[in-house]
Amino acid sequence: MTRLAAEPRPSGARALTGQPTGILRIRVGEYRVIYQVDHTRVLVTIVHVAHRREVYRHL
């Protein structure tokens, strides 16, 4: 999570399809971190963290 503050779009970060602009996902082992980047306020908001099988069910 700390690394996202320094680099909000690391290699491997992907935009989520079917979601509002700025919602991204990144893989961390067996988990997915869903987050949003607000470049105007220089803010990264973690939306959801869950196992890769379950993370998309709650969006």
C-alpha cells in the first residue's frame, strides 16, 4: 500500500472495465487491490482488498 503512494500506476496496474474512470487493480500475490487515483488532489484511495476469486463480487 505504501508503494502506491509513491507510484500510483506501477507496472502491472490495470484499469477495471465497466467501472468509473480512475479505478485500477493490482495483483499482490493471491490478492487484488482495487484502488482509485485522484491526480488533482494527489490522493490514492484503497477501495477493496480481497482474494482474487472474491474481489470482483463486491464491486
